[in-house]
Amino acid sequence: MLNQVFTLGGVEIPKGVNVTINIDLPKLYNTPTQLPVRVIRGKKDGPIVFVSAAIHGDELNGIEIIRRLRKLHILKKLKGTLVLVPIVNVYGIMTLSRYLPDRRDLNRSFPGSLKGSLASRVAKTFFDEIVRKCDLGIDLHTASIHKSNLPQVRTNIDNEHTFNLAKAFQAPVILHSELRDGSLRAVAQEKGVPILLYEAGEALRFDEACIRVGVHGIVNVLRENDMLPKVARKKPRKTPIITKTSQWTRASESGMLRTIKALGDTVSKDETIAFIDEPLDDESFEIKSPFDGVIIGKSEIPLVQAGDAIFHIAKFTNLEMAEDKMEYFNEDINESSEFHELNDEDIIE
């Protein structure tokens, strides 16, 4: 949509403006609560894109990704409008909780209602004030508590537009993700607003590599969406691992988890990837991979109960190709200036 006039929170925001708007949310007991939103409008018309983080209050990487993103000098060349919401669940982050004070998951409460629960009311405000007004969204997440995720983009890969944007992001993995009732992505898609979901890192932690990939990926998407100038590539675009199938491998017994494989490792079907050891005797139980693939999520604590999720494995049959792709991404993230240049050259001091 063209954005001659853009209004948010009752405030009309002209072109060429970088401004913070505070949108009123339900009070916490008798304490006023607001949703802070940064709006960056280019001088020229273009798409309207939102970037949101901390829908779950313990997922912190996205907050830092947005902080770094909004300082990039390149945004002076923005066409269209960028709406940045670094902390959607302002209640949960105060207590480092995934959920709201009413113990509900905000990402299962959309589209929400102003007459419903606290979670429903926050969902309604966020959806109506932000999401409905945009052409595209990028929602930033981490794994749940005591788990970590390899940087990955989840979207509908059967949608050509979002699939192309997901590839442009250049995370190591693109995972086709089915929609869940009440999720932001499901309800937004019904209303014609496609969303890319970036999953990376661990709850309550900053992960520098995941943050760099996130900042760089958002800039790539804005470029692909004709909102920022495209640049001559120093080398061919990296091709991520693309899969429609993934599965959590669960603990068959309770005990102490001793992992053999790490995030990003390739695994073969029936390969041993961990042991569960009995703490008071010498018995051990093997955990094996259900198929060929790449580990994209894992548990980060050694204590497990039978049935606990241990490894999230994305199915990918060509393991040699998968290993080459992962090595390529790891080298770039850790060594190449490509993932540093946005932070070093394009930030306004």
C-alpha cells in the first residue's frame, strides 16, 4: 500500500520523520502501561513493514536486533515506512516471563478482543494499531526457556512472495511452518499481511551471532522489498537449507542428558545423538535421530524427564550438501566482514 498518510495511535506521521509513539495498553493494577513504537518514514512512498519482538516476554534477542536496526545510517534511504515494536509483551518482560500476568500466551490470543482477557486486549490493540496497517511483518523470537534455536526463518514456502523474502533473509535454515490457531502469523495471513518469523537463540540470553544474522537479514528483506537500495554482491547469495519437515526427538527415559551433537550438526537416521544416564547407577539409554537432517533446536539443561523435547531436527536428505551449507554460513557469521559491516559503517554515532 502507498502511504501518503500514515496514522498510528491517533497521531498522523508525515514522510521523512523518525518518531516514537506510545500506545495505551490496559493498566497493570493501577499503573499506566504503554506500548512504545518507533516509526521511521522515508521521504518516498513504499511498503509499510513492521518488525516486532518480545511477544514472549523472555525472548530478548529481538529487542537488541531492533535497537541496532533503528540506528543504521542506511535507513535514511528508506522508501516507505518501518514500524518497530521492540517489546510487545511489556508485562511479561517486567517479570522475565514468557506469558502475561493472566498466564496466557499472547501468541495464541490473536486477533483479540477489547472485552476479553488481558492477553486478548493486548493482542487486539497490537493487531489493530500495527499489524492491520502494514503490508508485511517480521516477527522475532527465540526458543522457549532452557532451549536454543539455530537461526531460522519460518514461513509458508508455498507462497512465492514470502518464500523469496525468506531466502533473501539468508538465515541458515528456512522451515515451512504450519499456522497455529490464535497465532499472530495465522491471523495476519487471513487479513492479507504475510509474516516472516525469525527464530534464533535462547530465552533470557543475548546471542551475538543470532543478533547479527537478524539485523543483516531484516536489511536484506527490506532491500528485496524495494525499500532500501540494493548493493552489488561481493559473492553469490547463500542458499539456505529448505525443508518442510521437522521433528522434536524426545527423551525415552528420565535422567541426566549427555549430548553428542550440537546446533547446526548434520545427523544420519538412527545415528546416536545423545545419551540419558541414570544418576545413581551405570545404565545409559541412547537417543537416535529419526531421519537424516540438521539439528535446528536443542535442550540446554542436562536434567530431563521422560517425554521432554531434546533435539529439533529438520529433515534434509542430502547430508553432504547440508554440511557444506552450514559450514558456509558459520564461516560468514564468525569471520566475514559482511555480518559486521552494517554495525560498523552504517550506524549513526
